[in-house]
Amino acid sequence: MAAFFISNIYMSSLYEFGTTGTTLINAVSTTATFVTFRLLIALTQ
């Protein structure tokens, strides 16, 4: 379930990167993906 959630965020950030190319949106998406990934790692350890 968590892996699906992360892949969802990853895919949506890739989609935003591809469609808009806006630096701000890319930065926010990347940060959100990173934070979510770190949270998952912290929770699973």
C-alpha cells in the first residue's frame, strides 16, 4: 500500500515535470517525494 502511494507521488511528479516544466512545481514535487520516502524509511525501520 505504501509502495503504491510512493509510486503514485513519483508518477505525478514525473507527469508535472513533463507537462509544465515549471521549476517551482518540480521543486515541490521532488521535495514531497523525498520527504514521503524518508518518512516511509523511518516508519519501516
